[in-house]
Amino acid sequence: MKSTQLPALICFLFFLLLSDVSVAATFGLSSADNVTGDGDERQQRFLFEQPLQLSLTYRNYGLGIGDVPVVHGVRINYRDHNLRVINGINMTIRQPKDFDLANSRIRGLAIGLPLTGGGQLRGISLAVFGAGYAQSAHGIHLSGLGLGSGGSVRGITVSGLGVGAGGHLRGITVAGLGAGSASGVSGVHLAGLGLGSGGPVQGVTFGGIGVGSSEKISGIALSLGGIGSSGSIRGITVAGLGAGSGESISGITLAGLGVGSGGPIHGLTFGGLGIGSGESIRGVMLSAVGIGSGLRLSGLAVAGLGIGTGGSITGVSLTGMGTVAGQEIRGLHISGVGMGSNQINGVTASLFTEVYGSATGLFIAPLRFRLQEDAYLRGVSIGAHNRIKGTQHGLTIGLYNFARHLNGVQIGLLNYAGNNPAGLRLLPLVNANL
């Protein structure tokens, strides 16, 4: 062979290697099998039997070029069709065809120029564009665009666009756009847009727009948009817009707009507009607008407008407008305009106070304190108008004090005691029935 023919031969062999076709054991054409058509239309096809491969190995140790199925060393191929086991380095240009290599195993370094993949990976995956593995990918993964696995992804994963796992996503993940898992997410995960999981999300999680889980979120979750879970949210949760849970929220929760839960909320909770729970809220609650609960509120609650619950409010509360409880208000409570409950026990201050059952303690109502029929007051009420339609046990101070049944003292400009003898029922300055 002339020396001038050697470069041409090398180029020809390299072209065959990169052509993504199999070299036939024979290149013969069969007119019966390979020529079809009507009239002048004809098609030709080759019979492909054996993929091109060059194995420079001893007992599978060494260098494999082409579709060599087993290599312990270095393997270079255009696109894998027949891969079984690689222990070492596997370099490819395209991903395996139709994931028909689901049972193949790569242990070591998988390089995609620009794509690579296989069945299982245990080691390092480097791809200019992306990598896909049918079963699992465990190790260190760097992809310019994306990484996908039909099973779990574990280790350190960095992707320019996204990361997806049909199984569990565990370890450290950084994705330019999004990361998702069908089973669960645990570890440290950062996604430019969002992170979602069909299972629990655990650890430190950041989603630019949102973080979501169909089960629970626990640990530290951060999002410029929203954080939502059909299960519980536990730990530290910070959302630029809102945080919501179908079950419960516990820990420290901060949301620019609102925090809501179908179950209880426990811990330190801040909602820019509102905080709401279908059951109870316990701890420290701060909201620029309102706080509401279906059952109970207990702890320290501060709301720009109002606080309301179908059950009881216990502890300390401060509102700009009103505080309302369907059953009881207990503790120290200050409201800018109004306060009302079936029972109030403790110290309260509001322009208007309305009690339908019993009131025990100190009540400051500059405009009016009103106790409905069959209710009673035990303690002190101070306001312009104290109207006790039930029974008063204690002291009222105001401009006009009214008690249908008085067992105590009234101090004011006019004082009415309905159970006093005629002529002593309406008196100026002081009235009493001891």
C-alpha cells in the first residue's frame, strides 16, 4: 500500500465509525429482498448484521472503538446499540437508541460529545448537551442542557436547564430551569424556575418561581413565588408570594402574600396579607391584613385589620380593626374598633365590645360595652356606655351605666339598676345593689 493511500484509508474507517450504521458481514445486494417499487420507483437497503467494532483488549481489558459490548478501560463509540458493561471511560456522540440498553452498566466516567447515556451509571457523567439513563444515575453529573433518569438520581448534579428523575432525587442539585422527581427529593436543590416532586421534599430547596410536593415538604424551602404541598410543611419556609399546605404547617413560615393550611399552623408565621387555617393556629402570628382559623388561635397574634376564629382566641392579640371568636376570647386583647365573642375572660380594650355569654376581667370600651340577655359580667367595665342586659357582678364606670340586674356598683352621670326598688333604679353619679 502506498503511503499516500494511508490517510484516505484512515478517513474512510473514521467515517464508518461515525456514520451510526452497522457494517454488514457481506455487502451483497439481493434483488428479491432489497429492490422494491412500482414502475421506475426503486429503493435499496443493506442487510445489517454486526455493528462496527474494533476491540484492542485482552480479556476485555484495554481499548474498545465502536460498539464493543464489554470493555474494562476506554471505549469510544458514536452511538451505543450493544452496550453491556463499561468499567472505565465511555465516550459517545449520541445517546443510546430508544433506551434499548436499559440493563447496561457504566462504572467510571461517561462522556457525551455532546450526548451520552445508558442503563445504570455509577461514577461521573459529563455531557456537553445532555445525558439520559434508563435505570439510575449515581455520582457526579454535569450537563450543559439536561440530565434525565428513569430511576433515581443521586450525588452532585449540575444542569444548564433541567434535571428529571423517575425515582428519587437525592444529593446536591443545581438546575438552570427546573428539577423534578416522581418519588421524592432530599438534600440541597436549587432550581432557577421551579422544583416539583411526586413524593416528599426534604432538605434545603430553592425554586425561583415555586416549590411543590404531592406529599410533604420538610427542612428549608425558599421560593420567590410560592411553596405548596398537599401534605405537611415543616421547618423554615420563605415564599415571595404564598405558602400553602393541605395538612399542616409547623416551624417558621414567611410569605409575602399569605399562608394557608387545611390543617393546623404551629410556630412563627408571617403572611403579608393573611394567615388562614381550617383548624388551629398556635404560636406567633403576624399579618398586615388578617388572621383566621376554623377552630382555635393561641399565642401572640398581630393583624393590621382583624382576627377571627370559629372557636377560641387565647393569649395576646393586637388588631387594627376587630377581633371575633365564636366561642371564647381569653387573655390580653387590644382591638382598634370592635371585639365580640360568646365569652371573654381577661383584659380587653376596644371601642366597642359585645359579649353574648359571660365576661370576666377588665374591659375598656371607650364607646360601648354591651352584654346580651342571660349573660353576666364579673369584673370591671370602663366605657361611655355600659349596657348590661343580664347580670352585673362588679363595677362599671361610664357616662351611662345600665344593668338589668345589679350586684355591684355603678359610677357615672346616670346609672340604672333594674332590680333596685322604685325610686332608686335611676340615680346620678353612683348606684349600687350589694
